Amino acid sequence: MNSKSSSINTRIVLSEYMPKGVTSASYFSIDKSQQVPLSGSLADGQVLVKVFALSIDPHLRIYISAPEDMPSSDDPVLLYSPGKTFSSIGVGTVIASKSNKFHAGDRIRGSEFPWQEFAVMNDDAFEKLPSDESTSLQDYLGVLGMPSFTAYLGVVTIGQAKAGETLLVSAASGAVGQVVVQLAKARGLRVVGVAGSDDKTARVKSIGADAAINYKTCGDYVQAIKAAAPEGIDIYFDSVGGSFLDATLLNLNTGARVILCGSMTTFGADKSATDGIKNLDTLIVKEVTMKGLYYFPHVGTQAEADFIQETTDMVNQGKIDFKIDERVGLESAPQALVDLYEGKNLGKVIVRL
Amino acid sequence: MNSKSSSINTRIVLSEYMPKGVTSASYFSIDKSQQVPLSGSLADGQVLVKVFALSIDPHLRIYISAPEDMPSSDDPVLLYSPGKTFSSIGVGTVIASKSNKFHAGDRIRGSEFPWQEFAVMNDDAFEKLPSDESTSLQDYLGVLGMPSFTAYLGVVTIGQAKAGETLLVSAASGAVGQVVVQLAKARGLRVVGVAGSDDKTARVKSIGADAAINYKTCGDYVQAIKAAAPEGIDIYFDSVGGSFLDATLLNLNTGARVILCGSMTTFGADKSATDGIKNLDTLIVKEVTMKGLYYFPHVGTQAEADFIQETTDMVNQGKIDFKIDERVGLESAPQALVDLYEGKNLGKVIVRL
């Protein structure tokens, strides 16, 4: 940092709740009124962090709706409110510490990293990353982080994938989908990937998928899935919800597993304008299991340890191809979230500061 | 049987496939052109059965649609076709046998019992029931049969019910629902039952439910469920699908289980006229499991043995109250199915011949 710009500590603030049916960068504002904190201002147990990169993820859209627009009538999770610095999963480096658990130079990752260049954080709000310089900090937002672990939980823990089965995955060129494809292929499954452009379906095939569907050009979804997987679907890894999910339900085999990992078509949507899922009754006779998958409760479990072991081995052996769609500069973060919702990304979206 | 009527072997035939959106007795016909088979006409491995009672169940509606109207685009299950004798789960007595496994007087139960007074059946198409006369043949269609076992599978095997949790059950005064209520109460759960009349909700409370909802008079479903279960729902045993299911999804707790056991609102329906389920995305963050439950694959499993043990004990100790809605005479069977779909039953519907 140079001495002039370093005094300004730019941050991104949610300026107002985003209404249903809208995903726009205009609901964020850039605030340059704060100064970089001085290390002398730290309290015991606090560290000063230089934010290195932020993870841009679909679930963020859930939390920037007004509480009355949240998808559950139970108490909504109020992570974000207008006027506060926005946050997401992120990585950074400790540059000053008044914590006895962390030292200057430590690399860290946290689930609520502020969208700000420098941040004072409590030492219970993040974890220390290996100092091994063969892995980059970005890796911990990608192939060694949430997207990959989410894929692992879906394919292995919930999906119980078995060789010879057929797995269908939507958003297959995205952050999570690309790993789903490769973990399933490594286990001997037949894999069909779904994506929204020919570039993306080409990418999906290049990382091992046996077939790919461009949902924007394939015509009738039910028939497109049937053509790509005439043997039927044993596992569906869903990140989109909506009518593609509904069509998949008509192509499931007995005992199939559906992993609900995201719902890009309904997160933040005005549901009165959506069609709804009409084929849930097909789950009954086929005894299908449908299960929601959310990353955060699994952090620190045995499944995470197993995942890190397997994925690190795959990375070291060059057996996994993880594409990062990197945006540069904190101020690009709001538009990066919009691009994710508009499908204008290829791979895992991160913002490097 | 008297000598005059015994020569005619009345049967019920599906005369044509039932169209979407219609459930009517007019698609069945009564055929009196056949004679009671003579015992001398049996081939090896066959028995002559006097049909005693037939089980009238919601899933029958799935199979009397034309193949193109079936809920799955996979090969539909073609149990029934126009012109054939209709069938369902049933019980009866062997009156003549050319099987070395069965003898005259044996009581039997089968999954495809013909809707006919007397039937020639192959000896691999049914199972022998205990000869203990303390249990009636009807019990094997009810408290010791499919409805009870289905309830057990939902509450115990899939639901993993734990004391202190809250269970919501729709069609709570019906064949399966009444057992769900009592099995859950026996395990220390709080139980909320849903039914379609004040008579039915009174019945639901009389067998132990802590609260009951009359879905025809309760107003907004989401609020009605919230009022009856402000602590949230841990297990939902669903036999109706549709908008009540959708409303329940907004009242689930983290880690909840939804058992899809039937879908009275969509079986045989014209789905283009239904609203669809819009709140599936709430399953994600709460990591809800939704699982289809179908009775037939569980017959003969350890779960069935466990069920028979537990339920027989409850019956012998007078701890379970199972209501049968008995219709008399084979010719009442088609209307009994219609009444079930119109909610005009109270308890398990059987037709006693």
C-alpha cells in the first residue's frame, strides 16, 4: 500500500434491502469515509487484517432481502442490514495482533469477512490456514474451500454416490458444479452437466462430463434430460430450483437422491410470479430422498477432514481442474454478485482486493 | 353361500382409464357374466380363494390413469388396464388348494387381490396369515396391515421421531394418520393433526393429538400451522401434497423430516391447474430431508417384523384405537374409492364382501 491511499479504508455498505425479483448493484454503496485502523487501537483478542479476497456466493442473495421477504416465516437470519459493512466468506492476512492465538503474517479465512480493505476482527471469527506457500490464499475460497466442500458433501455424504450410477448436476460449470462433475467421475459415475451457454457446456465436457445440456437451447427439459440420460437419474445435484428441478423429478430412478444446494431461480424472487414444483408426488412411489445442503453446519466435522484429505491429494496430483472467475478490486464486488445471478460467470467468482 | 347366488362370480372391471382431474365410480363396471370357478379346474400351485375384504387406498388412483397421464415419464407401472378385473390389497380364505404351501381354511393376504367374490390365485401372490382367531381378517388390512405399517415406517424408520419433537400429520383421522398420531404420542412427541371436518378433528384429539387444524375452516395455512405449533415442526407426515405441504415448509425447524406418503391433491389431477410448491428453497438452509414413502418395498423387511411386534403389543394392551370405515358388498367398492378422494370417510376404508 502506498502512503496516500492507505489512509482511506474503502468499504461496501448495503444501502437498502433488495426487493423481491431484483438483483442489482445499485443497492450497495461505496463508502470512503473511514480510515485504516491503527494497530494501537486493537483491544485484547483482536487482530488487524488485510483483506485479500472475498467469495461471491448465491446464498448471499437470501440475506439481502428485507426480513418480511425472507423465505421462512420463522425468525429470519439477520446477517445484514442497511448501513452496515457487507460481508461474505473471505481470506486475508493478519498484519497486527493483540490475540495470543494469531500473529502478524498468519493467513486466515472467515465466514463473515467484511467487504473492506482493512478490518479489525475478533479472533473467534476466523480460522488459521496452513502457512504452506504451495497453496494460494484463493485456493481456500475455491478448490480447498466452500465450493469444493459443498460438492463433496453433496456427492459423497448425502448423495452416497456409487460407481455405475448417473448423476445430473445443474450450474455444472459453476463454483460447486465443476467439482461435483469431477468428484463424481472420479467415483465411476456417469455424469450429465447442465449449463447456460455453449462455452459452459464445452467446459463441462472438458472436465469429464459424459454429456451436457444447454438449458437455454435444449427445448423441453423433460425430454432433454431423458435424451442425455435415458437410463434415468440416480443423483441430482440442484443449484437452480424451478422448472428444471421439476423436469428432473420426472426422470428420477427408484431410490434417487436429490441434493438441494441452491435455488438461483427463487432466491430473492417474487414467488407469486413463479410456477412452483408440480411433480413432487413422483417422489413417493420411487422413494426418492430430497435433502437440503448448507455448508456452514458441516465446518469442523469429520466430513470436512475427509474432504480436505481427498481434495488436497487430487490437487497435488493435478487431478482436479478448478476454474476461478476473478474480479479485481473491492468496488467490483456488488457487480460480481449480480453477474453470478445473471449467469455471466464461468467458475467460482471471487473478488481479489 | 347359497346354491343359487354362488354360481355367479361378480367382479368389478375398470371400464376405461380415468381422465386427469376426475375421480368417479362411472369408470368401473360390474360384470356378472363369470361363474364361480370349480375346484377341479385348479392347476398345480393354484388355490381357490373366497375374497373376504378389500383395502381402498389413495395410491390406487395413480394406476387408473392412462399411461400418458401417469406421474412419471419413465415406464409407468401398468397394474391396471381397461377390461381387466380391478385389484387391490385384500384378505380372504383358501377354500380349495392344489398348492403344497396352502390348505383349505388358510387365511391369506395379498397385494393384488382381485375385486371378485371368488378368485383363482397363484400361490406366490399372497402370504399366509396367523390362524389365531383373536385377530380378525380385517385387522390385517388395518391395524396389523398396510396403513399401520406405513405409519410406522414414516414415524420410526424415516422420521426417526424423538421425544420432545413436534409432529404434524395431514389426513390425521384417516387410515394411516390415526396410527401416526398414536405412534408419535407413544414416543413422547407433541402432535398436531390436520383433517377436513370438525368431526374429524374431534376424533384426532380423542386419540391423543395435542392440537388439531380443520383445514377447511382455519384460514391461512401458514398462520394456522404457526398458531398450532409455535415451536415449529420437526416431522411432517404428508398425505395430501399441494398448498398445505407448501405452507408447512415455511414452518419447519432446522433438520426437519418431511415424509411424502401420499398426495391426494395431485394424484390423478390435471397438474396444469395446480399451483405447485413454491417454498422448496427453504429446505436448503435448514437442511431438511424430504423422503418418499411407499409401502410395498418394505414388506418382508426387519422393519416389518419390528412393526408387527410393537403393534401387536399395543393392540393386545388396548393401547391403539384404529377406526375402520367399513363398506359392505363388492359393488360398493368403486364408490368407496371416490368417497376416499372426497374425504367422505372416517378411518380406514375397507369393503367387506
